[in-house]
Amino acid sequence: MSNQSHGVQQLVRGSIPPVVSSSRQDPFKVACASCNLRELCLPVGMSGDQLERLDAIVSNRRQVPRGAALFRTGDAFSSLYAVRLGFFKTCVAAEDGREQVSGFQMAGELLGLDGIGTDHHTCDAVALEASQVCVIPYHQLEHLARELSDLQRQFHRIMSREIVRDHGVMLLLGSMRAEERLAAFLLNLTQRLRARGFSGSSLVLRMTREEIGSYLGLKLETVSRAFSRFQDDGILSVKQRQIEVLNADALKALVNPGEC
Amino acid sequence: MSNQSHGVQQLVRGSIPPVVSSSRQDPFKVACASCNLRELCLPVGMSGDQLERLDAIVSNRRQVPRGAALFRTGDAFSSLYAVRLGFFKTCVAAEDGREQVSGFQMAGELLGLDGIGTDHHTCDAVALEASQVCVIPYHQLEHLARELSDLQRQFHRIMSREIVRDHGVMLLLGSMRAEERLAAFLLNLTQRLRARGFSGSSLVLRMTREEIGSYLGLKLETVSRAFSRFQDDGILSVKQRQIEVLNADALKALVNPGEC
DNA sequence: CGCGAGCTTGATGCCGATCAATGCATGTGG
DNA sequence: CCACATGCATTGATCGGCATCAAGCTCGCG
């Protein structure tokens, strides 16, 4: 099972080539220094010997099969996880059982930040396809961040951006209408895919309509109807989970109705 | 102008007495060690000499008049702010001008975390009453956190809890109905007031119906109607912004409809 | 006193939820 | 290879909660 054959492989590869370590090549031992996600992940801004020290604590990889949980609400918190391959969703639950998807995570993104505050995870992280994560023991990360200011800075940036991202979702949930929400969601997805070297105009959704709806505060039927309408309007081509963006400008105009 | 006469002073004082420094007393120079918020704020878990070092970088206070902005979207980020006295709201804006309240902050809570990720603030922080904040220069905080692991730990916890709080708001916005949202909001407020030594059954809202509605993804008329209905049902007494909680259990039952 | 900001209350309409049926793709066992 | 089951998606019909529009009302304040 090659670790290059999974993930968003059905998408067109773009400009950033995967960098593969020459000597240490091993699906369970890939150094941050030779990881093609190093410009998106925790090591941003770190140099050679710093990377080696980070590598020393991020030695463990973990496979997560499709549908399996990386962690669940209430689990003791011990590590953060960097998505190396695959795709995750995180779900929060109210006491009465209502569940909601709080985010989707792709390669290079960090999972588990919710656990730092209480030493227990406050959401479920579930793989939407066969995935692989790098395990980052939190106490070792804290210790190392006290010595490497670049690591500290990048870690704080990641947490801050997570907060800003959540504010954006709150804005979406609080004030946008169904089609605007879906348009914003698709633009966000394509932008993140583009940052990973994919074209962004052609994508395969890893989640169901119901999961999209849960994330966007809509019912699955509403999501489906919005997709159909986008297709009727020539903005998208929709074949189940295979999406082609035909008119990205129209999507952007939907999100910012005031600007056109 | 005494710094004890502002804030949530119309609320009944509870168990935690304000601790006032004997020697350093001065509204613009109150040491963390002698601040009555030290158990809620950044110094949690820090001991004597650590507190002194934190004090050294948190030397500056800033007054913010009612209606004034502590910072605005786009401002360069340089410091975090701990609310010492008063009450704030934070607002995020979409490109098309739509604004939404993303949070309310009271004494002991931190403002400005949004700015770390991009070196610029991504929301407005506006005082809802005459307020005072402690200015925490961020680069000095980073530096000190590398030496004081207790400070580092508490700072990370605060950021993580902010993320978890945002997830809770997303759940509220995505899946609760109007009255549940307002009930959850009121319970959250009373809980935070109780943590600050107030009774929690009697409170004065510092924000308008419109601001509450913006935060909860509702129109002000809907908020007003929900208040009226709670009053009709004997759950609250509502006189403009003066709220008495008559039946806290009924409020809790509204938030968790499955449990009763 | 009278103005104005903020709050309440009513009437109406619309967007998205809900209920229900059908369609489509994948997989499994006979 | 077909029949059937299953999970997911689409589409239609109806309903309800909240937004919207529109008056009044309250209270603080110049």
C-alpha cells in the first residue's frame, strides 16, 4: 500500500511537486524536512537543525481507516495530529445528542487543538477516507517551543488562525442564506486545494450532502437543491460528488452580493 | 473616578472579595499579584516571582470609553489586552459589509488573539461601557512564555478554550431555534458572572437587543419576542436590560430539550 | 418638555425544514 | 449475470419559524 496512492489523488496535480526524502524513505518515517507539506504545516519558517529537533518528537505516524475516529469527545488529550494524507471531519455534540460538523481538515492541517484547554478532547475527529497522521506529543511540543521561537511563533499562528476561521464560520451561519453558504464553502475548499497544488476547478467531495449541511447549518435536501440550482445556472457541473467549477466569479459574487 | 464604581456594579456581589494591593494601589498600576481577576486571567497557576516577571511586561493600562474601539479590523497587531474593568463586544465583518458580533468579553478575559495569525486584527473590539484593559505586548509575552512554562501552558489553554467556545457558538447557530439560543446565551452570561462573584440570578445586559441578535444570528424583534415569551412563562423578569432569572432550570431545559 | 434611541408588538411573507417518493450507484449473493 | 439490498442524492409538496415591514411605546437626557 503506497502512501502516494491515497488522498485527493483524483484531483489534477498542480505546481508543487511532492518532495520525497532520498534516504529515509518509509511510509511510517518521513522527516518533516522532506515532507511536501512542510510549507503548510507546523514546520513553516523553521530551518535545518530546528527541523531535525522537531522530527525527533514527531517520530510516530498513525493510520486511520475510513470511518474510524482519530479521537472522540472525552478522550484524554495527549497529542496533536498533523494530517499527512487523507481527509477528516470534526464533530461537536450538544448534551442532548445533536451533532454538528465543526470543520473539515485536509493534508497539512492540525487536529486536536480543542483538547489543550481541558486536557480532554471536546470533539470527534473522524477520517472520511483512509488517512494518515503525524502524532505530535503535546508536552514535548510545548517543551521544544520554549527553545525554538520559530516553532512557538508558528504554533501560535496556527491557533490564532483557527480562531479566525471559526469567526468566519460564525458569520456564515449567522447571516448568510443557503446558496451563499454553499458558495462560500466551495470557494474555501478550492482555495485550500489550490494551496496544495491542485487545480481547484475540479474536485471530488469527500463528505456526504448531510455532512456538508451539518457544517453549514442546513438540511441535506437544501444542500442538494443548492447544488442543482448552481448546475442549472451554469456555475457548477455536479455529478454526485464530482464537482467542476465552471464559473468561479459567479460563486464569488454569490458570497459578496453587495459587490456586484 | 474610582475604578471600583464601573463595570457590572449593579449586580449583587457574591463570594469572591476584591483583593486590593496595600502598597501599589493606583488605578493605572495594579500588579497582577494583587488583581482580583488573577484566578481568571493569564496569571492562573503562576507563583510569586513568576507573577512579578509577568507584571514587568504588563505595566501599561488603557482606558476605553463607552462606544470606543480598542482596536479595529486591519489595525496592526502588537498586543493582547486583558479586560480589567468593563465590557466589550467583538465584531467580524464580511467583505460586503455585513457585520456580526462574534463575542462579548468581560473582566479577566483576553482580547486580540485573532491578530496573532496575520499580524493584523481581524475584528473590531468595542467597549460597551467605560472600560479599562491591561496591555500585554505580544512579543514580550512570547519571550516570557519561553522561560515560564506555567505562563506558556495557561496561554495555550486560553487559546484552546477560545476555539472550543467558538465551536459551541457554531453549534448554537447551526442547530438551535431562537428561544434555545437566547436561553443558552443567558445561561452562559450568568455562569461567567457567577465565576466573578456575582449572584447570576440578577443581571444587567450591557448590550442592545440588536447586538444580542447579531451574536445569536437573529433579528432584534425575534430576541425581543423571546424575552417576552420567557417573561410570560415565568422564566424571567425583563425590564428593559434588567433581567431576573426566576427559573434557571427551565432555561436549562430549553437548551437541552432532549433531557426533560 | 420633547426628542431620539432602543424596545415591544402585530401582520404578513418567504426561506428553508419537513415529509415523502423516486432515482442512481455500488455491492452482494443466488 | 441478474435480482435485490443499501446508502446516498434528487426532486416535489407542504408547513412553520423567523424575517420583514410597520406602528406604537418607554425611558433617559439635553
